[in-house]
Amino acid sequence: MSRTVQTFNLASGVKIPWLAWGNGSGEARKVPVQAGLAALKAGIRHIDTAQNYLNEGAAAESVAKSGLSKDEIFVTSKLSGRKADSDPTAEGYTVPVDEVRPAIQESIKKLGFVPDLFLIHNPHVVTRADLKKTWQVLEEMKDAGELKEIGVSNFRPQDLELVLEGAKYKPAVNQIEYHPYTLAHLEPVLAIQAKHGILTESYGPLTPLLRHPTGGPLKPVLTKIAKRVSESNPSLPLPVDEFVILLLWTRAKGVVAVTASGNEKRIKLLAEISYLPEDLLTKEEVQEIMSVGKTVHFRHYSEHMEKDFALPNLPDGTG
Ligand SMILES: NC(=O)c1ccc[n+]([C@@H]2O[C@H](COP(=O)([O-])OP(=O)(O)OC[C@H]3O[C@@H](n4cnc5c(N)ncnc54)[C@H](OP(=O)(O)O)[C@@H]3O)[C@@H](O)[C@H]2O)c1
């Protein structure tokens, strides 16, 4: 099987590996150097970090220890709204626009390189009045060669529209909680992104299996598809379960999966998944996951996307 890293194209033509390992959640956040190194050694080539995770230095350390050239690894970080690393109450700080550039420069200093992609972590890290100006700071830094690709995260339709109006550069990505149970709610966001060539990145892609109390109506569908894929492909290098199917579905939708693990065995599994062939799911299976997913609204990380953005009138799938 090919060990060529499988990628999507950003609008600029820059390639982004379709599966990222993040150091912002679960066990991965607790042992970021060790787990980041395990991810790179296993073959993952995309690390997702952020100012708020306090792990940018750890991401850099795992890159340095991997023995790989930085050019082989795609690294994303984010402007998170954080005053000082030493202050535990510093999260949720609203960054004044004149502090945006120094805050990003601090990220670059911690990383020791310019990240391949830099995001505004959510639209509330600055005041509403400053959101467009903040995007312009990112644009200026890109023009000055201080940043490479720039994008956003947790942006609702009103946030995307605000930064897109008159933008010199459109956001390369919007990193959002994306999985089958958020699809109905995300429809207007995804329509804007399709129109403007903004790639979707999915964080929390495993939520229907990990965080939904029962798995909802999707679980038996994923079980059925996992069985079919395993039986039709007996020589795959890993056991195909519902988690694998959910990640393959994310890729089949053309969406970058930003997942995580602090467990070495599961990290190796994630790396294997990232190299699986593209055509394991049929078009009908991709469609079925989407159709069943759209009958439920369930989100784990609700604080940004569910504020001032109308929810679909759907059950949460627990009944
Ligand atoms: N932009 C944002 O606002 C935002 C918000 C949230 C997250 N993120 C980013 O997205 C990353 C991932 O977020 P997430 O944790 O919500 O993603 P997720 O993919 O939904 O969940 C990851 C969790 O799944 C478990 N896992 C991984 N592979 C598995 C498998 N094959 N079978 C069973 N369990 C498995 C891991 O647990 P173990 O460690 O026990 O293996 C890990 O804690 C974060 O680290 C961060 O970089 C961004």
C-alpha cells in the first residue's frame, strides 16, 4: 500500500494532509511531546495546536525530535484569546486589535517556524468591531511573509460574511465541529464555504461514537458498513470498526479530519487510517451516513456555533 501522504488542496493549491493529530484534547493534551512524536513516527504529517492548548512549544519539540524535515509536516496554530500562559484565568481574553500581531509573533516564536496554517480560533477572541480588522492583520502578515495560509475556526455564517466582504484573501479553511449530527445545522455555513472555496476541517469527528450518549441512529449504520468493508477487503492492515468508517466518511466528504489520541496503539491506528485507499466506501454508504446523520442534531462543543445561529428543529437522537 502506498505510504504517500494523502492530501486535499487548499484554494491556493497548497496541499494539506487529510488527517491531522491535535494536541488540544484528551490524553494527547496531557502528553503532547510524547504523543506528537508517536504520531509523526507512525506516519501522521499534520499537527493541530493552538495558543490555548499551551502546547505550541510541545508541537515544536515533537517535530524537532522526529528527525523529519519541517517541510514534511503541516502544522496549524490558532489565535485563541489568551493573555499570559502563566495565568490560568487568562483564557477568554478579548485580544485588542493592536495585540493581534504580537500574539501571533509569540506563537511563531514558540513554534520556531511559521505555521503552515494560522487560524482565528473563534469569532469571540476579539470584539465584533475588531473581527474584520483582525482578519486584515492576518492578511498583512501573509503579505509580509510572516504567515503562510490563513483561516478561521468556529465561524458562523455571519462571521464568514463579515470577513469575506472586501477580503484580500478568503479564509483557506473553517475548522468546525463537523460530523453527521451537525450537518443539518451547518448547511448555511457549508453553502458559503462551497461558494468561496473554503475547505472544511472537522474537529470532534468521532463525536457521534464517543460523546453521543447512545450513538443514536447512526451507530447501527456504521456497524453495518464496517462489516461490509472488512468482508470486501480482507487484506487491509487494520481492523475496520465504526471509528474507522466515520473518519473515512469525513475524508469522502472532502473534509480534513482533526482527531487526536494520547494512546500509542490508537495513534498508530490513526496513522494507518490516514493511508487507507480512497474508495473503501461506496457512494451509497457515504450518502446513507449523511442522510441518517441529518435526522439528528447533536453537538459536543456548543459554546461558539450555537450562539446566535438558529438550530435545526431536530431531536438529539437519544430517544
Ligand atoms: N478549533 C476548535 O475550537 C477545536 C475544538 C476542539 C478540538 N479541536 C482540535 O481537534 C482535535 C481533536 O478533537 P477531538 O478530541 O474532539 O476529536 P475526536 O476525533 O472526536 O476525538 C478524539 C478522541 O478520540 C479517541 N480516539 C481516537 N481514535 C480512536 C479510535 N480509533 N477508537 C476509539 N477512540 C479513539 C481519543 O482518545 P484516546 O486519547 O484515549 O485514544 C481522543 O481523545 C483537538 O486535539 C484539537 O487539536 C479544535
